[in-house]
Amino acid sequence: MKQLQQKHSVITGRGATAIYLALLHCASQRKAADGQQHTLLAPANVCYAALYPALYANWSVRLADVSPVDGNLTFDLVKQAFDEHRPDVLLVPHMYGQPVADMHRIQTLCHEQDVILIEDCASAMGGTYVGGPLDGYALGTAGDYAVFSTGYAKVVEVGFGGFLTSESDSLTWAKELERDLPLRSSQTEQTETLFSKVYRTLRSYPDGALDKAIYEVLPTASRSLFLFRLSESEKSSVRDSLDSLDNTVKTRRELLASCEQVWTNARPRNAHTFPYCPGSVPWRFSFFVRPGVHRPLIDACLREGIPISDWYPSIAPMLGDTGSYPGAEENERSILNLPLNAQTRDKTIMQVLSLLSDLQRGEQL
């Protein structure tokens, strides 16, 4: 596990399980105001898997807006959220594998205001900070705690598993808390399949009459999907998977560079690639299109069997949050993602750009 470069680490059922354990521990270390829940502040476009654990730990969740440029939190947006209501914990994901540019300033702000900082590196394992005092250090070393994942579609993909890490905390309490969780089972996989189908349906048909009711029951109904522990053999599989981390990061960066070259050579109109920086570990080949062709392009790709995704959307509807998050909403209306592999480089990008060109031509008629 030395590849993570954190001093202390424990293997958990998944990244979400690690967040749950961390929040349980944080709650035990600081008392909430009378009659109040502890508060977690997170970006409005974070994955639901990062926030459901907070609900299970009996925390309240507040959302902050993000930059529409890369979907990451910025210092100014975090400072604004702190000024409105200081949380107990700030969750900072490195979205799409892109290091948060203002990490050192955010870290300093958290220390000054006694806010515990948890870095979500679920899609950024192997990345490094870029610029400032943290330049070149491994992602996850700035937070009081950090969370990594080896689940589906992560940098290192085992299909399950995660890590909770810390530079300053020995994490001896984590193993004690984990004992209360059930072992991973076949039911976990079945629940995940059903959950994904339900969520995709709700995303495809927004503002449906049943949306609110379904979102209210989903957390309770899917608890077993997010909170479990691994057998010793499963932990060994997760631990051994890190042997491939360095090569995987290198390969992903090389694939991104070659995919971007294909894109540049095609010179698409009204579309641009995600602004990955040198320290990133690209999650997928991500790009932005105009909102007017976003949904039509998804539909056209799916008809052609192209595995395109529009992650990550605003999480606000799932939480019943009616606030306005313009940066997250702008990002949601424009971003699209393709698997980062040779098929995408050699064929899929040109297929997508051809479909995009057809849609843009149709708009002009």
C-alpha cells in the first residue's frame, strides 16, 4: 500500500464505507450543538455514493457550488460556504481525476476554522497536486483523512474495495467500527444493479411525479450497497491490485494524450476537451458540448451502442435540496465522458464527432 504514500491506511468495503467510518469517528470526537446534527459540506456534483454514508452516520449534508470549468471546488466557493455556515467536515473530491487547484488554500482555511478535511480521491488514485506548497505531493496527503476506491470504473478496478488513509491518525479505531458492518455478499451486487437501473431511469425522465418519493426511500433501501466489510481474501485482492497502480496511471495518461490528439486533428466545432492538468489521473475521456446538443448527442450515441455517460450531475435533487448551484448545473448540461481505452482513441471519438456534426448541421437547417 506504499503507493498511496499516506502514513496510515486501512482497507474498507468501498470508498463510501471509508467515508462512513470517518464520519462516525469525527462525530465521536466533537460534540454537536444541542439538538443539532453534525454537518458535512460537499460539492453539489459529488457522487451520491459519497453522501449517502453521511445520512447513515446521522449527519446533515450541505452543498457548495463548483467551478463549471472542471467541476472542482475552489477556495472562493468554499470560503463563501464557510461564511454562510461553518461545517464540521468538508469533503473535497478531485473530480474526474483532476487535482483541486486551490487545495493548499482550502487546507489552510480548514485548519484556521477547525473544520476536518476529508479528500475524496476515489477517481484520482495516483495523482499529484500541481503548484504551490503541495506541488508534486500525492493526492490525499493534504486532508486530515483521504478516501480511495478500487471499485467499478476507478483508476485501479477490482470491483469492490477502498481505503481510508491519514497522515496523522493511526486509524486504529477504524477496524473496531468496521466490525459492526456485514460482510460483502452477492446481495450487495444485486442491490447495486437494481439501484443503477432506478437511478438511470430517474435521470432520463427528470421531474417525474415519483422522483421525490423514490429519492426519499433510496438511502434506506440501499444501505447494504454502501456499508459492508471485506473478507481477508478480498482485502488481499484489493491490496495486491495496487501493484499495478504506477503502470495504470502511466497508461491512462498516455491514452488521454493520444485521444486528445485525435480530437484536435478533427477540429470539432462548439466542443472542447476537459482541461486535465499534468498531475491528474484522467478518469475518462471527458469533453464539453453546447447544452442544446447535450441530450440529443447522448441519445444518438446510445442508439449506436456507444458507451457514453453524462456524469457527474448535481446531487441536489437526490437530497431534496432546492438551492441553486449554477456552476454544477452548467457542468452537468455540457460534460460527457467516454471510456479511456484504445477503442475510444481509434474509433469512438470519430463516431461521436460525426454524430455531433450531424446534430449541429440539423440545428442550422
